[in-house]
Amino acid sequence: MTEPTGTGKLTAIEAGRGMAATAVVLCHAARHLDKIYGVPILISFFQWGHAGVDLFFVISGFIILYVHYDDIGRPERLGHYLGRRLSRIMPTYWVALALTVLLHLGGGHGFPSLFHFAWSMTLLPSHDWPLLGIAWTLQYEIVFYGVFCLLILNRIAGSSLLLLWVVWIVLTKFWSGAGGALPHSLYGTYNLEFFFGMAVAYLLKNRAIFAPRLILAAGIALFSVAALAESTQIMDGFADSSRLVYGPAAALIVLGAAEAGRRNLITVPMVLQTLGRASYSIYLFQFVFIGLLWKLWLTAGLDGKMPHTASLPLLAIAGVAGGIVMSQMVEYPLMKLVRRLRRPIPAVALT
């Protein structure tokens, strides 16, 4: 097994996650304004931002295998794995879900059905859209986490399931062209991007990676070409085939960034490190703060005094800044609390 020399942390990967979250926020802010005013130029510029999700999924596949590589085939590590994964995503998600429901109630909407609310809390696969709409990506994450469990329990059984899973996805989406009766998070092409990320982690664990900055540049270039193709309507960025463009581009970005970071070949600015650390909260809470800023914009009467596009940067800033605040005040304190509560209480000797 070949491990690159160098002590650099994977801060470049975290920065990539932050930029991905920001791209998604820009896309959603542009959609918000286009829905209200009909501003197609904003969509043409920022529609590609949804591909930040592609980068998210590749990074997720990379992180899970890279961090838990030595847990494979060790069933005694399953509890540790599940504890780390679920404490990372669930508590903060529940806060975002609760805020979303409260805002709906404040807007005069009724409380959702208890079944829909309870099922949304689990993030388990479903045909129904989750109450917090952007949590559809977390439904994919939960499926991937579940499949990876078998890899920890048994290396051969887990590897076999992963192979069957990817074959099923390819046959279902690209061969038969059919969807199937199961929830989309079980067989959607976004799942392939977890495999791209795992491939990157495997390479980093077992091979020497040459010219990582060139690989990073190539990935950024390919991702940019895909974004331009989508913006000019040459490519449908939501088509299944686009996952085979954005996904490999994201994989090259992750491979180059991870290796360059570990060798200390690149320096990540503090602002990007901050974005990366807060990326999960930025993603989860973006609509909360975009909505709040929009209410203030309307209350101030600026919608009638300013160009329709003028609020875009403010909406985006609100989504990002609000996420950073929630990261510091909710996400990390809550995650640390949950993990601390999970620790076994030391035995006290009786005297």
C-alpha cells in the first residue's frame, strides 16, 4: 500500500464542499427570482449551480471510504461507523426540518400529515418528496450509508452488493430506460457518483498520484465545460447522462485536490475553509434565510424600486451567511453534544 508523503490535511476537499454549497445557493436564488419575475437570464447564468450536488456526492463517497477504509470487514466497528455518520447529519437536519415546518405554519399553511412528517424525519427512501425539499439528497446518502454497512460487516458480501448495485443502476437507467416501482434514491444515477468518490479514495490509499495540480485543473476545466454546455442548452444538466459528465469531472477535482492538499502543494484561503466547514448548514438552511431576506426586501418595498436582479447577491449572501451562523450555533455544538452523550459512562469503583 502506497501512501503519499506529506502532512497536509484534506482542507481542499472541505473547500470544494463549501464552493459546491455556494453554487447550489446561487442556483436556488436565481430560480426564486425567475419564478416570481420571470428572469430567464439568471437561470442561464446560474442553472448549472445544481451540479454542486454532483460534487457533494463524489466527496461523500470519497470521505466514507477514505475515513472508514480500515473498518471494512470489521463488524465490531459498525457501531462506531453508524454513530459517526448519523450524528453528523441527523440532528442538524431535524432542526432544519422543524424550522421549515414552523415557517410553513407561520405562512398560513396547515401542519403536514403525521406520517409524512415522521417519514421525512427518517430520511428513508420514499416516493414522496421530503418536507424539506432539498433533503432528497440526504435520502441518497442514507441509502449509501446503509449499503456501506454490509461492507463493514463482511468485505466479500459488501463488495458483491456494491457490484450488483452499480450493475442494476446502469441496466435500469441506461439499458432499459425504465424507472421501476422503487423509490428513486435506490437506483438513481446520482448513486454512481458515490462510486466515483470511492474510486478516488481507493486510488489515494493504494497508488501514487502524480501531477495532482494538473489533475485538479483538468477536473475544473471539464466541470466548467459541462456548466457552459448546460448554460447554452447544449446539455441537459438534469439528464441521467449528465451524471457521467459532472461525476467524472468532480472525481478529478477531488483526486487532484486531495493529493495536492496532502502534499501541501496548495494553500486554501481561510474564507474557503469557513465555507467548507459550514457547507452542510449552508445547504440545509439556505431556504430559511433566503426566505427571511426576501420578506425584508418586500417589506422595505425594494422590489418596486430596484431591478429584479438586484436582490440576487443579497439572497445568496443571506443563504450562505445564515448557514455559517447555524453551523457555529447549531450544527457543531449539537453534533458534539450527541457524540458526547453516546460515549459510555466510565465505571466507578465502589468503596
